[in-house]
Amino acid sequence: MYIRIHSYIFWAVCLFYLFFFQHFYGQNWASKKFTVSDGLMSNQLDALFIDSKGLLWIANGNGLSRYDGKHFLNYVNDSLLTPISKVNQYSIIKLSDGSIFYSMKYGYVKTSNKRKGYLDVYLSDTISEERGVNSRSGIRFFKEGFVDFDFNNNSIRNHVFKKYPKNYKYPSNLLSTNLGSVIYSFYNSDKDVRNIFLFENNSFKEIWDSVPFIMAGIFEDADHYFIIPEEFNVSNPIVIINKQNGTKTFLRKKKNIPEITLLGNAYFTDRYFVFPALEGVLVLTSKNEQVFIKDNLPQKIKNKDDEKFYHSLYLPISKYQNFLVNGYRLIDLEKLSITIPEVIEKEIINSNYIIEVLPDEEGNIWYATFDGLLQVYTLPYEKLYEISEERIAEINDSLETNRFKCFKDFEGIEYCLTNDFERVQILIPKIKNKFYKYSFVDNKVTPIYVEGVQSPVLRERLYPIMSHKKLIVCQEYTRGLVIYRLSEGLDTAYYSLFNYSNGLLSNYVENVFADKNDNIWIITWDGIQMISYNDLLNENYSFNIKYSKSLKLNMIPFKKDDEIYFADGSVLYKISTEKAILNKKPPTIIVENISYKIGKQSYQFLFEQNKTYELFYNTRDLSVEVLAVCLSDGAKVKYKFVVDSMMQFQNEGKLMFSDLKPGKHTIEIYACNNLNVWSAQPIRFYINVLPPFWETWWFRILVLVSTIFIVVVIVKKREYDLKEKQKELELLVQERTKELEEKNILIEQKNRDILDSINYTRRLQRSSLPSEREVNKIFHDSFVIYQPKDIIAGDFYFTGLIRTNDGNILKGAVVGDCTGHGVPGAFMSILMLAYVKQSLVEKDVNSPAEALEFVSKKIQKVLEYKNEVTEIKDSADIVFAVLNEETNTLLCACANNPIYIVRNKELIEIPAQKRTVGYCDNQEPFKNHIFQLQKNDMIYLFTDGYADQFGGNSGSNKKDKKFTKKRFKDVLKEVSVLDINQQKQRLLEEHLKWKGDNEQTDDICIIGIRV
């Protein structure tokens, strides 16, 4: 309630100052002039025409220019007969074949259908030099005849009247109505009257037989002719003739209307008849009232002798917004006034004649002048009245005092912006690195966290302007508008910058307003622009509408009842946001060219909507060139091409296809105008690319039949050859079978011999190894696992009693893994085992390390290594352990393989020395390790075969993983507490479970000893 009451007081004060004066000025106009520097063919223009596609055609002394809102396309004279400038063109018409032509004193000029950008000239010198008139069909009539254009043959047909109406020899006047009817008047000197005839179907029909005045023109509708006198006075009325029965109605001048000179053209509405005059405009109302609107041009300008000054006033009247356009005049029938835009008044003052005026459907008025083409359009604001500096100062004081009032006092808050839509006030503190919101619903203040770029300058010089829905808009000194986009819960503000670099008219913004249609109006020092709320929220800055004009904004702009007020210098203006004129007409799309190449030859299509065009498979460089007509601002036109549901946007209307696959393709083309209004219906056509002959159905059938025939012939031939070959093979098979049987017998004999040799080697190897019973005699609580990969193995083991030099008896155990397995490994294991046993009786060998050194040297000497690159370096990984039961110590040497001791499920590793027995690059002497044992310790000697076994868990899909030393250690720790036989059984079960159906990877040898 506080805000609403305060708002009423505030606006009451503003409006008191605002409407103190009452002088009204009217609409504000903007303009743009086009000359030869913009591409126009000539600055001296003669006629304008807007065709059904919305294209603007401009006639001049050198030819025709076509304007689409972006480019001028000039059509030049393609005839050597005579320059166009010598024959005086008058009006432009569009032909049924789409070409444009305009009539001249001696004939016609037509756009060429053969050469783009050229004109064909059709002249006739048999007609009078008088100007003549055009009929509705484009035929030019003269007093003594007419010039007819043969549309089929593109030629001129000249005719001269053989006779006139009875008793008449020569017409005194020739006129054409607004609908193109040709009217002749013949003077009767005996009665001093004129008779009016309609020329139609090559004959004359009398309309009125006693016209007492000189006619200025004839206007017609479906039922009546309006005979307009040149001098409108008491004796010369406007006459209305009924076409059906010939009855006449006389509209006589009222006393309050001055004598005026009518121009012969008129305009009808439901309420008014409008008749232009040299002095102004005569308006006849439906209530039979007569009102004269005086032309407000200064008299000294109107007193010019040159009739070209009045030329545009004689042309047909057209409608523009709430005005009627009569030459340089804009007639407002609501206010019964004549408006002349300032830019037009300046042109007239500078003796630049207005030759023709034509409004379009987009909100522009086009003026053909002797100094270029002028585009005039209304700005969205209108002048109100002069306002003094004192009034401006008072309004500014009131605005500054009241527009940022807070709902209640908040500590540290500098500004408050009311957001009616979200029912909150945005609270902006002095240090602007965080905002707050005050809710009108629950009366709570909560923070709004700012995310984005935050410079010190931004915090210090941020000036709030507006809050609307999810937007907070601020002015940031010289950098433009800071736009904060609020999150859905209004708890976070995302920062972005809208300035001159991305579409703002000026970085100096005075105020921003939102209207009820969700358009955002931005008042800057370089003009006014409008952008929709959604486009501003989504940073679609390119869609904003700019009304560019430098402003002197010495009064703070403000809004009341959806109308925005601002002062430019000492003049007050008003923006009626509901009446803003926008170009809502989507552009008309013109397909100018569809071309393609086959080889080096180029071809073109004549476009038709929804037509299917057929192309050969070898067509290349298919090009579609289209033009979207937007006279307001063609540079902002955008195109959307949809090819087989694939969409692409372009700024230019050209689509290229390098490769279209065979089949039917749909092409749709859309376009939008300068305000992003898209065409509702597309230009649509189809391209059917014919497949190459080898992809056609008949060719495929032919190939299939031919293939079947060839296959049958080949099959029959092969059947015959196979039968012959089969006979030969049967004989050969019998011979070869006998040979194979003999060889198989020989191979079986040799395999038995080899297998016997291997088995014998196995017996030798096993006889050299102690049995598990012999091992248990030495190590009472022990087990042995020995599983060769093949029949014979490269792994070996040995246990025995060792007598020392001082007479002590020790227990020894050896486990070794020779390079290779099978026969080579078995040979090496036998050799190694022999030297290990020999080392036990050597006097110079007194420790495991010395024993391994002894064996290594023996192997090297026996195998006679020569250190050649290609020779195989045989060796073995051996662990040699000696147990002293009196001292309960373990003395060992580990050649490339460790010893594991498990105590209370804790594994202790005696590390391996990186050296092998036999050949080895590392010749570091073997080292002894002494380890103090405890009762129930488990000692494990082993080779790497168990840990290297490939396999996997039963639930795993991978069967190519190694068991690994880590798993081996875990198993040893787990089984170490079990009975010695149970340990062996568990180790074997774990191995088989892991291996599964895989092949054994390597020889396995494990000795377990409990202390």
C-alpha cells in the first residue's frame, strides 16, 4: 500500500509539470537517401513501382533499377535505336510473364528475358509527340491513335483511328481513370460544351453529352464515374454518373469552401471522398459536409513556375498507416490536417522535386526525386511541445527523489528496484558485489549472489536502472549495460555485458523500460532501440530494433501508462509503445536462378513452386540462388534452407550442392525480415537425381540373368572337369595311400623309440632324486611336491646329511630350476644335481654359497662358454639350505630364488641374489644367509612354476592370468598352520583349481619343512 500511494503522488507531480503546455507537433520521421554512390543507376528519377513480390522498381533516364532492400540491380538499354532518355518514360507495369516494362512517349521498354540486367526497347515514331495515357492493359493512347504492345511476339503494333464519333473530328482532351479506362472528350463549338466518351473494345461509348467545364480528371469505382472539374467553384460541381442508368448527381461547392484548382485524382473511404487540389485537399464526408484542408507549405515555395513542383500531386493517392499519401503531402483524415515530413520539406525548399511517391507494406514511404531515392519512415516517438529548462529540472528532481524509494529502511542499501512481476524489491548496496531481495509475500530479505566478471570499476560505478521478471539492468559508467539474469529461485545473478560492441546504440544509457508486451525499450544518447525480453534474457542482441538518432537527453526519461516520455533538448517527446510501427510483413522469396553443370556445359531451370526437377547422376555444381525482399533493411534478412529435413541458416540466399545422391530430395526455403519475422510458407521444390544406368532396375535384372547364365555354364563345365579330375585323383589316391601307410609304420616305430628314450631318461632322472620317504627320514616333518610339465623336468631337488670338517652332522636341502624343460631341462637337472652332490664331499666347500660357486664353475667348464652372441647360456636358479638342529639356525644361499619362512602366519622372505648358477653376466660371489629359527616355523623351498601358472578363478572370464607370487605367499601363510600332509593336499588343490582346464605352464617343485 505504501508503494502504490507513493506512486500516485509521484506521477501526479510529473504529469502536472509535463502537460502544462498544450501545443502538439505530431509524428517524428527518419529518412535515408540512396544515390549513384549506393548503386542506383541515376540520381534523376522518373517513376516508382512495387511489384507483387515486393521489389521496388525505379525508372530513370538510363534504364531501370531494381531494389530488394539490400542491393540495386540495374537494367541497361540493350537497343542501339535511341537512348531511353530521349523518349521520356512515364509509368511502370508488370507483365504476365513476370517481366517489368514501362511506357514511354514512343513505345515501351521491357526487362529482357534473355539477358539478366538488360532491357529490350520497343519504339514507334508514328504517333503524336503528345504524352498520352495508359490503359488498364498497358496500351498507350494518344488523341489520334494508340501504341499496342504484342506480348506474344514482343513487338509494337501501331493503329490510327479511322473515324471518331459522329459529328466529331478531333478530341479536345484525353484522360485515363484510376482503373485504366480511357476517356476522350470532344468539344462542341456550337453549344460550347464537351461530350465525354469511353473508348472500349475499339469503339466509343458516350458517358455525358454536356460537360460545361474543363475536366481535371475522371475517377471511377465499380458503379460510378466521378467527373472532376479543374476549377471547383459554384458553377463547376463534381459530377457522379451512375454506370448503369446514366443518372447524374452534382456535388456543388459550399459557401465556406474557397475556390480551388482540383488535380483530377481522388480517394474514397467509407466516411470520406478526398479530392486533392493545388491549394490543399477537399474532403467530402458521408454526411455531405465539405472540409478544405489547406496546404501548409510556405507560399513563397508554392509560387514556383516550374510545373514539376506539382507533378507528384497528380498521381494516384495511396494509403500509409493513418495517412493518405498525395505527393509530398500526408493527409490525416482523423485530425483533418496535412503533414509534410521535415525531410521532404527540406527537399522541396532545396528545389529537389518530388516526382512520385509510393508507400510499401513494411512501413516505408519511397520518394522519387531529381536527386536520388528517398526512404522515409516513422520513428516510434512523436513530438509533444517545447518544455523549459526549469520544468525539466523540477521533473528530474522529483524523479531522483522518488524512483528508487525503498519499501522500508534497509541498512547499507543505496538503491531499490521494484520488480512487480516477481513481487520483490531488488536491494542494491553501496558496495555492489552482492544484491539482496525483499519479498512482498513473506517480508524477508535474502541475498542474491553474483556470478561472473566483477571488476573494481564495476562495483564502484554500477548504477541500477530497471528490474523486470528475471532481469536486473544497470548502467556501468562508460561500458554500457550490465545485464544480470536471475536464477529461477532469484538467489543467483549471472553477469553479462550489453554494449556498443554487441549491438547497443551507445554505451551511454539514460533509462530502460519494459512495456506490457514484454518489449524492453532502451533510451540512449545515440537513439532509441527496442528488444524483446526473451532476446535480452538469452543474449540474442542481434534481434533488437534500432531507431538511430543522436539525442540530447537532459531530462530523465520516465514511463506512465505504457507511454514513455523523454526530452531531446527543449522538445518533449512521447513513445506510445502500443502504437510502435513494426515490420510484421515476412519477406517474399524469389527464386532467381537454379543452375547446374554436366561436364563443362551449364544449364538452368525455370522455377515453379512444388515442381520436381530431374537431374542425371553426373550433374555437378547445382546452385540455387534466392532473393528475400525486405525493403526496410535487406541487410538483416536471414535464410533457412531445409534439405531432406537437414536445416541450415545463412545470411546469403545461395545454396550449393556438390553431391546429391540418387533419389528424390525435398528443398524448402524460408526467410525472415529485419525484425526476425519468418515466412509462414516456404518456397518448396524437389530434385530427383536419376541413378546411373548400372543402378537401374532393368540393368540389375539384365546383370542378374547374365550372371545366372554364366554361372550355369561355368558350373556345367566344372562338373565335367571335376568328373575327369576325380578319375585321375582316385588312381593317385590309391598310390599315395599305399605310400602313407608305409611311412606311418616307419613314423610309429620312430615315435616309440623316442618315447622309450624319454621314459628311460625319466627313470634316470627320478632315480637321481630322493623319494619323499627318503626326504622324510632326514626332515621328519616335511612334504615334497614334484610335478614335471612334461614327462621329464628341468626342476630338481635333493636332501641329505652333511658332515662338516669338525665332525658335526647337518641337514641339507636343495631345490633347483634349470633353463628349459623337457629333455634339455632334464639333462641340465641331472648334471646340476650331480655337481651339487659332488660339492658335499669337497673339502674346500664349507657353506651353501661355496657349494653354489663350485657347481657354477663346473657347469661353465663342462659347457665351455665362449661368450659368443649366438650361443645359449644355460644356468639354474638354486636355493641351498642347511639346518643346524643344535643351534636351530638356517644357513642358506639363494641363487635367483628366495626362501620363505612362515611363523605364526607371518611370512619372512630370505631374499634371492640376482645371480644364477652356471652362466650369468653378474659374477658377484654367492652370499650366505643365517636365520635364527623357532619351533614350528615352516621353511618353504620352491621353484617359480607354481606362481607362474596361468589360469583364473572359476567366476572370472579371464583365464590368462598368472597365479603370482603374492597369491602363492597368501596360500603358504594360510596352510602353514595345518598338518604337513594337509599342507601338501591344499597346495595341490589350489593349483588345480587355479589351472582349471589350462595346460600346466612350467615344472613345479616345492619342499616344505617344519622346524
